[in-house]
Amino acid sequence: MRVSIAELTVKELPALPGVYIFYDKHSDPLYIGKAKELNKRLSSYFRQKLESSKTRAMIAKASELEYILTHTENEALILEGNLIKQYRPPYNILLRDDKSYPYIHITEHEFPQVKFHRGKQSSKGQYFGPFASSHAVHNTLKLIQRVFPVRQCSDSFFNNRSRPCLQYQIKRCNAPCVGLIDKNTYDEEVMRLQSLFQGKNTELLQQMSDKMLAYSENLEYEKATVLRDQIRHLNHILEKQNINSNQISRNIDVIALGRLLGKCCIQIAFVRGGWQYGSKSITLKGKRLSEDEDEQLIENIYQSILSR
């Protein structure tokens, strides 16, 4: 169904999955998106105060809205992708559903939590990223949990525990919620995790090895064994992530542009402290540009990413 923006009543839209298309006054698509519940998603575009300047600009140009109902959210996702490929709306490049890139957040707490984060970095603590996708964040969290069993549960879950949860049983958490690890030891785990994200891999491994030897000399074999296993897991992770971190030890974004058969592909790789946080690719159609125009295209797209 297609309706005028001026006559649109968001509350009357169906709470069903589907795809929506914003059109300008010339009936050209401005932006195509999908939603699990159309009424909730579309209502977010018509709030009195929109934080994103790009969203405000798109809504200001929008003259009509069309929505197409689907049976499932997956159908909506497939239809959205097909329509974007067909129409190449300008604001799908600029907005990408207005989602910012995800980060890992180590909270400021007596026993800090490590968690997925997207959006404004308003809470206290340290943020590491950006990652290319939410999948990259969740995969990284699973990997590091095997090495540094810092809690990933929410504060409300943490505050209401009377006995260790399953994560403790499978050795993915040290159960600070019920006092099975003291604060100093827990803080050491957090500092090691921070060093990993900061790219201090060599120093971190050396510190852990020295501590393991000290435990062994003091006949604290159980603690030495724990550190030995952590070092093994960490070496395994670093082998997977290695991108010649001796040469790339700072925070950089690597950008490449290529053209073939009338298409342009821009690839951006995110590197933080020698740790590869994933990559993002953007494919565009258009005429062959000069080198100066290529540089401007890369700059415009990269700035749009940074502003999310």
C-alpha cells in the first residue's frame, strides 16, 4: 500500500513484518528498509526529535511511503535486499538503517562486565572497536571467554545470584557474583583482557608466562595450570587473528577500491592494536570515475561510516 506522508497515520499501520519504501516528490525511492513490526519501526522516523541528521534530511525529502507485507521477517529481509539491488536508493548508502557499528564494552563496576554495545557510548567504562558486524562481536566474546572468564551477564542477573550459574560450570566465568574469586584476582583478568584489545599481545603473554613460573616455583600448581591453559588458548586466538601485528600495532582502517563490469566495490578493514575487528564491503553501480572522483567517493562513504 502506498500513502502520502502528509496523510500517514502511523498508529494505523499493521504490526506485521514487511518492507517499507520512502519516495521523494518525483516518486523516486529514497530509502528501503524492513521491519519485524512495521508500525513500531516506522513510528521511529516520526518522533519529534531525530538524533541522526541523515534521517532528518531523508524524512524532509520524503513525499510518499509504500509498505509491502510479508509472512515472515526473513521474507522481508530477502525482499528488502532485492529491492535495494533494483532501485539503489541514495539513503541506503548513507543510513544503512541508521545503525552504528558495534563495540565491546567493559563496564565500570566493582566486577566489570564485558558485553556487546551499539549506539551512544554514554555509559562509563572502556569501548573497543568498531567491529564490522554484530556477528564479529559475538564471535570475539565467545573466543575471549575461553581465555579470560570475565562475566558477560547483566548487572541485574549478577546482583540476584545465590549460587554459580552454568557459565561457571563450563569454566566460562569465575562466579564473582557469589564470591568465588576475590576482587584483586578478577581485576587482573580484566586488565589482561584490556591489554589484549589494546594490542599488547607480546607483553601480555610474557607477563602471563612470568606469573605462571612464579606460581610453579611457589608450588601453587593449580594456579599455574590455569595460566598455562589460558596462554594456550590465547596463542590459538592470536594465530587466527594475526595480520602481521609487528607491523600493524596501531589503530588503522584499511580501505581498498576496485571496479569491474560497471560495478565499484569498496572494502574497509578495521584494525585495532593489531587485532582484526572484521571488514565491511559496499558495492555500487555507476560510470567510471576519475582518480580524484574515486578518492572523493571513498571519503564520502568513509565519513558516513564514522558519523554513525
